Amino acid sequence: MSGGVDSAVAAARAVEAGHDVVGVHLALSRNPGTLRTGARGCCTIEDSMDARRAATLLGIPFYVWDFSERFKTDVMDDFVAEYAAGRTPNPCMRCNEKIKFAAVLEKALALGFDAVATGHYANIVTTVDDAGRSHRELHRAADWAKDQSYVLGVLTTEQLAHAMFPLGATPSKAEVRAEAEARGLTVAQKPDSHDICFIPDGNTRGFLAGRLDAADGPILDRDGRHLGTHAGAAAFTVGQRKGLNIGFPTDDGKPRFVLEVRPITNEVIVGPREALAVSELAGSRFTWAGQPPLSPSEPWACEVQVRAHADPVPATAFVRSANVGSEVGSDVGRELGSELVSELVVTLDEPILGVALGQTAVVYIGTRVLGQCTIDRTVSAVPVAGAAAR
């Protein structure tokens, strides 16, 4: 129970369904703030008090579990390390993977509970195969505008077996708020939390500046021409337009965007918007949310989503073994050497813009989440001569 309306209503529905429910609030910060900052964050003392009031109204036990140390290691430190390596991580994915459905579920099962229920908007569907075996699948929520299946794409088959999402079939967030109001929950009109909970002021660059050694470095175009100087490559992400401070326009007057961040050489590569187009992406850190494809190495039609609020796009995916180090122009390949790895490869029917290494690609078939990968490499749809990937 985060202290928001979604988890409060999810708990109420679980109680109403006849389950033996215990409310748990996660203390994820070593020094939590007393009050929320606008609609940012979800882990303040005020939030824990809101969660406790909701649990009291529902008549269920309430506990605060301290996962601040593990959150720092698995989410915050990972976030900083990914930026230091020139990638753009999604901390909500790591939190769901490492905290809510790993650390919390592990402790819950050890204490004798059957499942962890959350206020996420997603559905779990149970299917039966030809042999009579049942399988659980993760699907989109009924309200696609609030659908959160993307950030749950990291869940494994075992975790899905012990997960509950009571809000998944709800037509809209307005209905959830109306239900909370009718139940007398004081959080009925509480604003949604958003952005990164451990950066409540929204200043990611400032957060990273205090944790990474920043050094001036060159801003280059795709042909290697020096355009300007930056104060630290780690502060940039692919697709970024603001903050380049190059000082003079392109020949055609169009804006430049960050195309690549090279932490080893401390270079930021910029270029026109069309150069952000990507035709293929791949990642060796992939998982299946339930049953994998019958023949993963054979190409299969799907849709892929690369951001929580992005539209899914048609694609073809398959799993292959690849010598990552042989990919020309791949920073990831240079870091890993010539290691042979299995990777999930997604070839896009039409190029998409601004895909950064470190982002998560979630693969869907219809409404079902089939699996996900952390993007290790991309193939540009507009390659520079002699470079096929970044």
C-alpha cells in the first residue's frame, strides 16, 4: 500500500473478495521526507500515514517493511551505474523486478502468504493447454490509458503465479476514485505519483551530478566534427534536445538531438531528428512473462513498446545466439568483448525514434505481455558509412 488511491482500492477489493489481507507499506528511503512534493514520489511519511489510515478503515493489519538498503542497491545504485555507462535506465522496471516482486514476494511467501496484490492496472489471465496444464499470462488492463503492463513486463512465470492485480478489469481511473469516495477512503482524490520517486524535484541531472564524476568533453556530429563542449556525458540521453548549448544552428536551420552517449571517450554525438530512427533493437537480458514462444528462434509477429506511455508498434522478434563484439560500431560490443550470448532481437516494421540503450523493450502479442529485454544495442535506420549499430 503506497498511500495512494489505487493500492487502497485494490486492498479493499481483496478484502471484499474474502481474502485474508495484510497491508504493507514499503519504506524505500533512508531519510523519507515528511510531505510529498506536488505529485512526485510515493514514499514519504505522509504517504505511509495515508496507507495506515486506509488499512484501519478496511480493518486489516498494517505493517511498514524497510527495504531501503535493498532499494538503494538494486534500484538507485543501478540507476547511477547505467547512466555512468551511457545508458538510460527505467527505475520503475527495476523496482518492480527487484523489490515489489522479488524482495517483497520472497518475504511474503516465507511468512506464509499466497500472493502479493498491488494497485497496478494489468490483468492476469489463466489459460489451459492441450495437455490440461494451466498457465498464467500477463495482459493489458481494460483501461489502456492507465495500462501498466509495460512496467510489469519484467515479471517471471514464478512471480506471476503469486501476483494479484484487483484493478485490472476496471474501465477507468475515475471509477476507482468514485469507489474510493464511496468507501470513505480519504485518498480518493489524492494526485497520482509520477516520475522518479527518489528524485522528488524531478532534477535528474542534479541528482546524477552529485554521484558521478563529471568532466568536460566534446559534442560531435555524426562525421566527427567538433560542435561544442559538454560538462559531463552521463547527464545526456538519446533523443534529448535541450541543454546542448552548441551555440550555432545547422546549415538547414533544423535542431540537433543526442544520438549517442559514449562514456568511455566522454563524447556526446548529435544529429538531425531523422537520425534517431531505429530499425532493430536487441538485448541479452531478456525474460518471459509466462510461457515463452514454442520456437523462440523462429521469427514471430508481435508488437513492441519501448516506453511506459508509448504506443506499441508492429515488429518481428526471435531469439538468437550472437557474437556481440562483432557488431560494428556497438559500444556494448566493445565493452563485452567477443562474448557469445543469446539475445532477443526485435525488427521493427517501421522505424521508431529515440530508442536509448538501457531502456526496456516489452514484447506483446495482442494484449498479452510475452516478455521483455533491456536494450543492449540498436541498429540505425539511417546509418553512417561504416557504422551499422550503436
